[in-house]
Amino acid sequence: MIELEPVAGDPLQLRRAYGCFPSGVTAVCALDAAGVPVGIAASSFTSVSVDPALVSVCVQQSSTTWPRLRELPRLGVSVLGEEQNAAAQRLASKQGDRFAELDWDATDDGGVLVGGAVAWLDCSIHAEVPAGDHMIVLLAIHALRAEPDRAPLVFHGSRFRQLAAI
């Protein structure tokens, strides 16, 4: 029989379990009113619906960047490629210029897309749902480009990794 531990509210216990599930790494970015890029790294990205075209990301309630992004009309979502570990770390950083030395481009509507990604989505916020210490953000997809033959960057066990073919 598999013996389970009761959930005791220990964040390390939960992170250890959550870390067993690999996820892709995305950049959610846009230009602010002054034309300056603003963005975050998000590994809690998932497809939600084909009709209508929706994806979701989860953002910490304590984020100081999300309030800036949520006010913008369009958000660019870039699914980072396997060689973009440094870009993911830079976008996840709480200090410095997240876009320094980062190849990016802006859509006509202000979404920011990271160069070298394996997929890009031009999105707007469809809905936000409070969920504990995070906000689930549903994003409507307006346009996209995908390069499915290229490998994505993966977050697993609290670190960035690459996929290996078997």
C-alpha cells in the first residue's frame, strides 16, 4: 500500500510534490504605457480550450509585476526553447533589467515576444480567478506562431532542464 503524508501546510512538502511534475517555461510580457518592456517568467502555463482559444498562467498574488501587466491591452506569451535557460532566469529575477541582453520584439498591439522561443501567442486577459496565494489568469489567444519541431525548456525539480528523446 502507498502511504501518504497528511498535508500539514508545509510549503517545502508541497513544492517537493509539485516539483515532480515537469512544466514548460513561458515569458508573459508587454510594453507599458511608456514603451518599456515588462514581463515575468511563468512555469504554470497550460492549454485550456480550443474553442474559444484559451490558455492559462498562474501568477503569485505577491507579484509586483503582474499589476503592471494586467492593465495592458495585449500580452505576449513566449514558450521558451531548451537553450533559453539564461532568459528564463533573467525574466524570473526580482532585480535588474529583465530585458537586458534579451532578444525581443513587440507586436503592433504591445505584446512582447521573446526571440528564440518555440511558440508565441498574442493574448488578452479573458478572466482572473483568485486561487489561494496565486491568481489563475485565463488568456484569450488572438494570433500565434508555433515551431513544434524545436524542443522547449522544462522546469522540473525546482530547476530548468532539457528534454531528452527516448
